[in-house]
Amino acid sequence: MFNYFKITLNTFKESVREPIYFLMLLAGLILIGCYPSASLFVFSEQLKLVVDSSMATGLVFGLIIAVLCASHTVTREMRNGTVLLLLSKPVYRWTFIMGKITGIGIAVTIFTLLCNLAAIVSVYIATDQFRFDMALFFGYFGLLIAACAVGMLFNFWRGSSFPEIATYATMLLLPLLALYCVLTQERPTISLADLSCALLLLNFAVIAMSTISVVFATRLDTVANLSICTIIFFLGLVSSYLFQHETDSEFLSTIFAFCYAALPNWQFFWLADAVAVNRPIPFSYVIDSFIYIVLYVILCSLWAVAIFQNKEIAGDGDGRA
């Protein structure tokens, strides 16, 4: 277990130290912060625009960063021989791959959580059609500048990784700003509890995609992995339409049932429309989705372990893991 926790921690640190991680995070936070200003040009739909756009940004950016983290921490290590060196020590293959899945899952969870907190702040900025909270708007972007400044100072004086320190600073400052909004600002017209449930469901979807991306990272390079995961994402969006209809052929019905079960249905995790119209989201639905994701992640993890067991790494075919 010690090796598992060490691999998990090192994978997480490697993920947040990648420049693309913080660049994607910063781009996502800037986009989410700009959506309230765009809501000034719509009538009575400002919160729907902010919620839909913020959730879409967090989901898409989270899926992309999941694939990139998997490629950087698994594919690259297999290519440069780091995995061979690691497996020459008393480290089993299943320990390595499970540690990678957990570390990447933590990294993408933090990524999506920060985007979710930014979405909550944006809702408070655009809480009314005829009122735009300029102080909160500039305070939000001042927070991002402060996080970057902290990263630059640590990088200059101590030689620390700028993306890592800037990410940690954002993890500290953004929850404080969101808490300040919840405690002191006027409540928006939408339910914060339902919005939080909808944002949590997006986090489940990103965790599932991060596990899938690790499975393919053991065999494919970055471009191929991203392409396959993109196809899975789009097929999952329309899986109900493609695979849930009656057919005369029993064989086709079996194939459709298998495809529907194998592909994650992302529509189950997209409840932006329910939030926009103030339709309550039952907590039991969140629990059921959590159970579904846990089972799906377990199955994908077993799949990743199985295909990595027989993977030859620089001529290493001994089956240790």
C-alpha cells in the first residue's frame, strides 16, 4: 500500500506541474468569469446563460485535461523507460496502474472543483438582469492574478514549479471567494443546492473519463488517446438515441444493449436545464449516479490492470506487477 500511495502522490504532483494543466485551468476560469458580462445582452435568461456555459466549460475542459494528464503521466513514462525502472523495484503492475488512476482522478477532480466554484461565483456576479456586481467581477479576476503572482514569486525565489504553486494558490483563494459570496451576497434566484448537485454530477463524469483515458494511455499515444476519448464522449452524448430503440433482429438488440451498457451516458450527468428552471434535483439521484460511477470506474480499472499485465515495456515481459 505504501507504493500505491507514493505513486498516487507522485502522479498528482506530475499532473499539476504540467504547464498545460494550469493553462487549461486558467483558460477555463477566465471563460467562466467572462460569462456574466455576456449575460447583459440577453433578457431574463442571464442565469441560464451563465449556468449552461459554465457547466459546459467545466465538462469539456475537464475531459480534455483528463486525457492529457493520462498521456503525460502514463504514455510518456512508458516511452522514456521510467516505468521499466519503477517495475524493476518491488512494485507490482497493478499497484502502478491503480496509483496512476487515483492520482489522475484527484488532479481532474480538483480541476473540475475549481471550475465549479468559479461557476458559483459567476452566478452571484450575474444574479440580476439589471445589476452587474462589478466589485465581485474585478475581485474574481484579481484573485486569478494574485494566484499567478504567487506562482511567479515562488518560481523566482525558490525555483518551485510555477503551474503547481499557482494551482495551489487558486485552490486556497477561490474557495474563500465562493464562501464569501454565499455568506454575504444576495442569493440568486436559482437554488444553490440544486446547482451544487448538478456541478457534482459533472465531476463524476470527468472522473469516469479520466479512468477511460488511463486505459487507452497504456496502449496509445496522446493523439490517438484523445481521438478515441472524443469519440466515446460524443457517442455517450447520443447513446440513448443510438442504442435504445426497438429492432426486429435479436442479434442487433444484443449489440445495442451491450453498447448502451459499455458507453457512459453523459446525459445523466448534465442537469443544467433542471437548474435553469428551478426543478429540484433529488439527492437520491446523486447517490444513484455516484454508485454508477463507482462501478464504472472499478470495471475500467480492472480492464486497465488486465491489459497492462501483458504489456511489454522495453522487452520486459516477466508479468511482475
